[in-house]
Amino acid sequence: MSESGSDGSTEPTKVAIACQGGGSHTAFTAGVLKGLFREWDEQYELVGISGTSGGAFNALAAWYGLVTADEKRAIELLDAIWTELSASDPADRLVNEWVVGVSDLESRGVPIARISPYQLPGPEPGKERIREVLESHIEFDAVPELCTRTAPKLVVGTVDINAGTFETFVDEAVTPDAVLASAAVPTMFEAVEIDGHLHWDGLFSQNPPIDDLMTVPVDRKPEELWVIQINAQLRDGEPTSLEEIADRRNELAGNISLNQELKVIERVNEWIDAGHLPESDFSRTAVRRIKMGETYHCSTKVDRSPSFVSELVELGETRAAEFLASER
């Protein structure tokens, strides 16, 4: 929370926001960000925002809106991007229903014939649509100039499939290709080549990136890290059906890297509390999670129907209001 300085002034709490990936479920994240920004005031200062896959879309839109204008503009961009990514026209709705149906059948163990995205003729319409939507709202050529020292740090996560390592793109390195790479699900899209290396969906790596938000100058280090978590952390009972197993496996895959990075922060906090690290050189970062709190079938992660997207956005706004109420 905000602290009072020696002159009686109130210093805002430095906050970093990490947006977990999860396909269409990240419309929830857009709702959370909208809810947070509506109530954003001088109590908080955003010093960094990161995202993976669909979370990268949200992080980019929020960051660009803030650095070019204000919270209102960020909200407008989040709305515009998700409206355009939704399956709104009749043909797109039919494609969306087919994709969701196939995903549902696969989760039930029904054998479905699949082909590699490299075997499909012509350009990738899904990837091109994402690029067109992003470039219609984000002036990527202006991004380097917007990356000032006082601007929030922007981080997008991918995995380098040639090197077999996590890779993040930070600030001016966030290009359309970097965002597309973060969302390049290998069963749906071809890999994205960047600097001679091929990249896949960031869900295989840092989901979302945390370390880059923490390795910053001391005066920009977040006092609080807000994690917008798509995948359920806790689950009662044992998954036994193929559907339940698919759902839980999907959730665990999305949370493993996140929990590993958060443990590093928690360990540093413990070392500071135990006196092993000097507070003059190290500072605590409180970790707070904004959880979806609802369970959806894994097949809905590819559902772009306007009704489902709207449902998730509204849920996100509700969770943001609950979170801010608990903070005060």
C-alpha cells in the first residue's frame, strides 16, 4: 500500500502485473485489467506488465494505452482488440463452433484425424487475423520511443524451440512477430522465426514471465506483483475420465513455470525477513493473485464466440472489483 514520505507526501505503491496465458480464457484478463484501470488512482504506479499467449495481447494493449494516453485509452484498446478477435461474422462463427467441437471430442478420447499446420495450403488465416487486429490498434514503429525509463516495462514470453530455452521480448523488442510467437500453438500455427530462431507458444515457457519484471533498477522494483491467473491452482478429487484428466493436465502445464518463478520471490522475501539479505540492497515484493475462480472445459480455450468472450470479460471485472476491495 502507499507509504508516507518524510515530507508528508504519499508515495504510490509500485505494482507489476503478470498476465497468464490460456487462449480465449484470457478475455478474463482483459476484464480484470479494465476493472483495475477504472479504479486506478495515485495510490498505485504501474512499473511493469508481462504476458504470455493471449495474456500478451492484453499486456500489450494495456501498456500501449497507458504510455500513449491514460487508463481510459487502455480500456478502450482492450475492448476493441477482443471485439475484433471474437468470432462475430457468420462464417467465423461456424469455424469457431467446429474448432470447439473438435477440441471437445479430442478431450473425450475420440480419435480425430489431424494434420500439421505446415501441410495446410496458403497463409495462416488465424495468425494473419491476429496480426491485422494488433497492427490496426498498435503503432509498433513507435514502441521504441515509448520505452522511456519511467514507462512500465513490457515483457512478452515465448519459447525458442531451436535453443530449447525460454525467451522473453522486452520493451522495444516487442514486435508483431514476438506477440505472434507467444501465441503460436504448435498444433495450430507454424513457428515464428525471429533473429534466425524459431519460436512457439509461450505456454511452454514462462507463463507468465516474472523474472524480467523483477530484474530492474531498485527504484523501479515492484513492491507488489499482481498475477492474473487463468488456470486453477487447487482442484479437489482425482481426475478419472479422459475429460477430467485433459482439463487438469492443461491447468498444471500452465501453472508449473509460474509457481517456480513465484517461489524465487518468496524465498528472497524469507531471506530478507531472516536477516540473510540486507534491506538496504534488497526489498520485499508481495505476491497477490487474481484468480478466475470458475471452471471451464479445456475445449473452451479455443472458443471465441462473442457471448463467451463477454462472459469472461464481465467475470474479470467482477474479480478486479473484489480484489481492489480486499486491498483497501
